[in-house]
Amino acid sequence: MRSRLWTWLLVGAAVSGCDAPEGRTRAAEMAEMAGSRTAEAARAARAWAGQLGLGELSEAAKAWLRQGAEASSSGIEAVLQKGEQVVPVALEIGRALGGAVDTSTQFEPIYQEVPGGSSELAVRRAEADAAIQGMPRVELIDGLSVGFKQLSSVELGRTSSESAYLVMWRQHDRLIGFVFRSRRDVALADLVRDAPRLVALVRSVL
């Protein structure tokens, strides 16, 4: 409805400012332009949502992890690349986080088991802990070391863009976290301030 109203306002403005034939031509051009922008925004929104309802990471998030793993073999992205998403748990986490923020923001939950026998498990845990401690910002939240890292922003066409953060922690033999994606600008300080509530929501379903 809002896009239609905007289209008619544009049309009205064009018609009132021109002679009749020119006004009709200009109005048609502006209406077509407004319609194409609306369609582009809708396509961008669908692409932005991606595979979030499937419990798997979107292609954009996977690309961020690949880039990070290529940049550092000991970083958190490289650790996550070695693991495998546990989809049913990720879906539950996604449902818990779904209503946590505004409609311009979505979460891509990450949940991986840290496998191996006692000696191997200790190595994997140490590797995960070191990677989390190596993230640009680490906060102690409810006894957990939670790492935060800003990911590259991506353009979703002329009308939309987004920014994203990776938030990770280890709880016993599990790597848990999420990719926080928003169409609005979110300062890291704001995300850190909201993190205790988000972490509590995740832990409520584990």
C-alpha cells in the first residue's frame, strides 16, 4: 500500500508540473521507475532472508566463513569450517531468537558438536577457546567467554544493504553462536549490550 501511494504521489507531482502530453509521459516514466524500485527491494528482501528457515547457514554467511578461514587457519571461521551444523538444534535456536529484535534484523544460528575422544576433545576445545579469544572483542557473559567479530557488509541492490556480526562461544563440547544480520546500522556496542539477553535466549533451548 505504501509503495502504491508513493507511486501515485510521484505521478501526481509530475502531472501538475508539466503540460498534459509531457506530464503524461513523465508520469509514466516515474511510475515505471517507482515500480521497478519496489520490485528490486522485494527481490533484495527475499535474497536477504536466504535459507534462514532451514537451519542451515545462508550462502552469504558461508562465504564470510570461507573468507575468514582463508585469511587465518587458526581463527574462529577456520574452526567452524571443520565442524558440521546440527540443524534441529539450530532451528530451535532460530525460533528462540526470532522475535528478539526488530523486523530489520535476522539471526543465523550456529550449533556444532565438538567431537572426539578425551585427548582429541581437549585439543579441539583448546583450539576453539583460542579462536574465540582471538576475536576482536570478547566479553564474559554468564560465565561464558563470548566473542564478537564484524563481518563484511554486503550490498543487496541499489535500495538495500546490510551489516553483520559473528557472535560465538563454547559451552562444554559445543560451539554455539549466531550470525547477526541487519538492514540497519548496528554499532558493536549496541550488540554487546544486548548480548546477555540473546545468549540467555539461546541457552534456554539447549
